[in-house]
Amino acid sequence: MNTARKYSIKVINENGQLESNLLREMADRFESLEFIADDPISVPHQFSKKEDIEISGLFAAILAWGQRPVIIRNANDLIDRMDRAPFDFIINHEENDLKRFLNFKHRTFQYIDFQGIVKGLKWLYEEADGLEGLFSNKDLSIEERISSLRKTILDHGAQGRTAKHLPDPLNGSSAKRINMYLRWMVRSNKRGVDFGLWKGIEPRELFLPLDVHTGRVARELGLLTRKQNDWKAVDEVTQILRAFDPEDPIKYDFALFGLGAL
């Protein structure tokens, strides 16, 4: 169904100003506790320790392609195999412990990919400042930080085939799953959905997690003109959303998701 026609609205005027309250209303409606159960964010919501949240969240985000029930089931399976203590597993695992993941598979994500990411994360937490430190590097743009995650993991244990599971916006990727992960870690937890764990990144710096569905809705509403779902499209739609709310533009991710689900 054509979302714009369904609601008979013009979201923005010729000056780029927001003409309709629809996005605000949908963002408010879908950023609620009811959103969690059927979303991959339910995986990190099972933890209270910061490092467990950010590591389980990263794996849930990396696996977040395909049907959501399958994503959630497989992400929970992965966490179960880590004895539901992901940070402790990353830091203290031995090679023999990795054998329990030999038959794990989510679409094209397999044991060899998990093994490489585990090694990269172990290096990141033991030799650097962890995931938050990597993404809080103010000397780099957000897209450079996302690319840095990919490079770090590939440089410290992952094989080349794992690169396809780690996006690189510098090569044009929309980086949907990592932008979603950053939304989880950075945006305020006042509504109980996102976590607000990382203080080294401001919500205003975030970019929209753009995929086929949010891209379709954004185009129907006149928020996006670019046809490809690449980083240029992410930047285009995010700049418009920042005009609507400069401090928290990615709250509209809930609106675009909700409009696509109705």
C-alpha cells in the first residue's frame, strides 16, 4: 500500500519544513515497551551489565537480516552458547570453547564468521577501549567509525569472507544494521526501548537505519529522492530528519518502521 496515499498527507513543504504531525505521532506511538518483544533489541534487553548489552546487541544487529522471529531465535541461540555471559565469554574463552558454535548458522553467517568476530572483540576489549571507545572517537566521522569496526575485526582475527557481515559506508554501504545498533546504544532510555549507554556519541550524530522498507516509506512521504539504498541515501534522509529534530532525528526510525508495518 502507498503510505503517502493511505494517509493523504504531504509531509514536507517546498521549504523543507515539516507540514504534518504524522511522523511525530508515529514515532511516539511505536517507541514503546510493546515494540521490544518482536524486535532484535529484545536480545540485549535481557542483560543489565553494560558490556553484555553492547556485545549481545552487536551480535543481534549483525544477524538482523531476514524474518524477525528467526533473527531473534538465532541471536538467542548464539547467546545461549556463550553461557548467557557474552562479555565473560569474549574475554575468557579458550579455543576449545569455540567448538560449541561449529554447527551455528544464520543465513550466510557461520561458525568461521563468529570465531573471527569473537577474536576481534577480544582484542578490542583487551588492547583498546572496547566498542564504546571505538565508536566515540571524535576524530572520525560516524561513517569512518563504522568502517573502523570492520577494519579492526578483520585485522585481529576475522577472515576475508566475514567482511560481508561488517558494512563499510566508505564504500557506499547503507550500514543499516550498525546504524540500528548505534541507535540502541546511544539514544536515551527514557522510553525504555533504546539504552542510552554510550555518552561519547550524541543522538544528533546518528544516521537513519535505512533498509528496503524504511526506504520505501521515506520515498512515499517525500523524505528521500535517491533510488538506491546506499550511504548517500542514508545521508540525504537523515539531513531532512535533522531539520525536523536537530537533537534527536533518529527517533523517526520508529515512525518509518511503524508506517511500513501498518
